[in-house]
Amino acid sequence: MPIRRILAAVIATAALAGLGLTGVATAATAATAQGAPSYVTPSQCREGGGEPRIDLPGNPCVGGSYDGQAVD
């Protein structure tokens, strides 16, 4: 009987550790994607309904679906 309990505890611990590693990998991927700067082309800005304002600091796309993103 004690061997079954120990085996069950080992399996449960391994399963939880696997879930924890998956969560860490997902968080790392999200942080990397979030930290990368977002650039759009002038044509993408216009197609999204915005206006590329390269005369403003930071060259933002103003309006539309890319509002606030830098135009490159």
C-alpha cells in the first residue's frame, strides 16, 4: 500500500512540474513578443485606415488599426 501512495505522489509531482514548465515557456514567449518594437510600412498604415505622420516625433501611424505604431 505505501508503494502505491509514493508512486501516485511521484506521478502527481511530475504532472504538476510539466504544467509549470509549460507556463514558464508561454510567459517567456509572451514577454519576448511584447517587448519587440512594432513597425508598419506606410502602405500598411494607410490600408489599416490610418495616416503615416513621418513629420511627427517617432513617425507614428495616426488612426486606423495601426494607431500609434511607428512607421518604418
